[in-house]
Amino acid sequence: MSSANAFNDALTDHHGETPIDMAELRRYRQGNGATDAALESAVQEVRRLTLAWSDGRTGQFPLMWLRDHCACDQCRHPLTRERLYKLLDDPLWERFATDEALASFEFDDRSLTLTWQDGHVSRFDAGWLHQRCPGHELTTLLPTATPWVEAFTPAHINHADFVGNGDGRSRWASALLRDGLVMLDQGPCELEEVSRIAESIGPMRSTNFGGRFDVRSVPNPNNAAYTAIGLELHTDLPNWRQPPDIQLLYCLENDAEGGESSFADGFAVAEILREENPEAFRVLSETPIDFRFQDDGDDIAVREPVIDLDGDGRPREIRFNNWIRDTLSLPADRIEAWYEAYRAFWQILRRPERRVELTLEPGQMIAFDNRRVLHGRNAFDPNTGKRHLQGTYLDLDMLQSHLRVLSR
Ligand SMILES: [Fe+2]
């Protein structure tokens, strides 16, 4: 049976059936990595069911996994969708290992129904089981970080498309997750527009510089950003255990001479260093050093390496900020090697083919992943005009969340 009604098609699958409620907001029928393939067979084997779908996918589902993922109102809270079932308290626990836990099961092309020995009934949507089949990775809804190639240029999204009902917001968030840098164009020259944009995604991440900051030259600055001097490429706040993830910088005025912005992909630079100078890469990734900010009210310090690697040896975070690098506290026989390595990394950062340079226009907002992409600016002459940016930070969790919600 197929529906000719486009609206219903969005709520049901194209057979006109409503999916079984799996207490899950991500789509598990059609699109976004979901399938409408029919469940064709279900066979009980030792301690598990083996399921097969019409698209050729097969999977083994341990009985204890199926019981744990029951989505009925007793096992999942009907409003919060959070798990209520506790395997620790399940008297059937011992029987999952002996095949005695399951009394019976039945299936059709859209669903699987299990009746357990204690009388509990679990119903599963076949698309949901297909999507979460053990051994098949759940398709991510997020783009993966892709290192910049030479002469990389960031994606540009119009402010009107970002705030409108189209896909501008998704394109903006996807580019930011993929490239770590994206430009928003032709926004209003209004104070706090950056706050409105940030808060449409998530709460602003506050630091010792506040929740939302102004970048312009001021008397008695506590930070180089609040002067007119040039800023070497850096990451912000590497002296925090968790530096801010995403930075938004919104340009309100920029008619002073100079002040061009520059950016470089720290992950790409780290990979070049690994290739060209493996010893320097090893030193920077294996040697924690101290970063520290101090003023009258705060003293925020952490000891971490410049290049932080994940479990697979890939760069996960770059901490590079020469102003707030603290006293280099290492054994004497490791100090020179560390400086050599630091210098080698910095030299690659300075290569023109590794940098994006741009002049922010009033109404433009640049967004970047502060734990991956380094940023800097040329000196400007405050006597030739005004330069005023407003900025804030966002947690990566909220950016990822935003894109997942947009893709529902
Ligand atoms: Fe900065």
C-alpha cells in the first residue's frame, strides 16, 4: 500500500505504516542511514536471534541485548526516552545464557515481537534493528574532519540562508565540522548578533573573559587580543583543561588599516610535521608543557602537550599559544630538543600555502574549531579607523547536537 500524500509519507514509511515507537528521535525508516528493507527471516540460535533483511544484511542479536533495548513504556521512560530497564535486577539474567529466557517470538517484514519467560513483551521496529545491527557501524550524521589541502578556501553561507528555513544552517554546521572553518556573509551590523546566532545553537561557553567578548584595542588590556598588535597564529585558552571548542567572531567595524585575519589547520600542519620531522612530532605529542594565564583575579594553568593524539594516533587537539606558554619545566637534557620541535612546527604554520588570509567585512562572521584551527591577525593602525569584533564560544557537543536535530 502506498500513500499519495507527501505529508503522510514523511510520518510513515512508503508502505503507509507507522514505525513501531522505539523511543528514538533519529529516523530509523528511510533516509539518514535508515532503510525500509523488509525483515525476511528470524532464526533462534544459541543465546541469540539471527535476523536477515531483504537488502542482504544479516546480524546476530544476543538475547540479553534485545532485552536491554526493549522500548516499551516500562523499559524506556515514555517522556524522556531514557532507559528504565536495569539488567542487574532482571531475574531472567541467568537464562539469557541458556536460551530459556525467550518463550516465543514472531516477526513480519516490519517488526519483531519477543515474549519473554516472565511474560514481558518486547516489540522492535525492523528498520531500527537494521540500523543498529551489531557489527554494522551506525551511520554517523556528522561529517568527519577533513584536513585542508593547499590553497584551501572556506565555505561561505549567507546570513539570510542561515536564519531562513532552507538548508543554510545545515551547510554551515557541516562545513564547520568538516573543515573547522566557515564564513557567514551579509549579516546585520548589529551588536549582539553573534550572541543571537550562538544561542540559537547552544549556551555560550563562558571563560575568564566572560560569555561574550569584544575584540578591539582598549587601554590597560589583559590580553594581546585587546591591543592593536599583530597576533601570531594561536589557539585560544590552551591553559584550560577544556579549551573552548568553537569560536564565533562577528565583525561590526573594520576600516582600520591592517588587521587581516589568518587561519591554519593545526591537524594538517601536525601531519606535515609527522611526515617531514617524525622526531619533532614525537617530542611535541609526548611532552606535556605548562600553559598559564595570570591577572589580578585569575591564575588558570594546565600541563598538556602541544599536539594531543587520540587512541589511533591521530591529532585530537592542538595547543599553541606562545604568549601564555608558561615556564618550560623539563629536565635540562630535554629542553633543547623541545625547542627544536616547537620551532619546526611553527615554521610549517607560517608557510603561506598553509594559511588562509582574509579581511573580515562588517556583517561577516567567521566560525572555527579552536581546538584544531589556529587563528591570528595582522597588526592594525587604530589611528586610521575602527576595528570592532564581537566573539563568543560554543561547545562542540552543541554544534553536533544542532546538526543531528536538523537532520531528523
Ligand atoms: Fe585568539
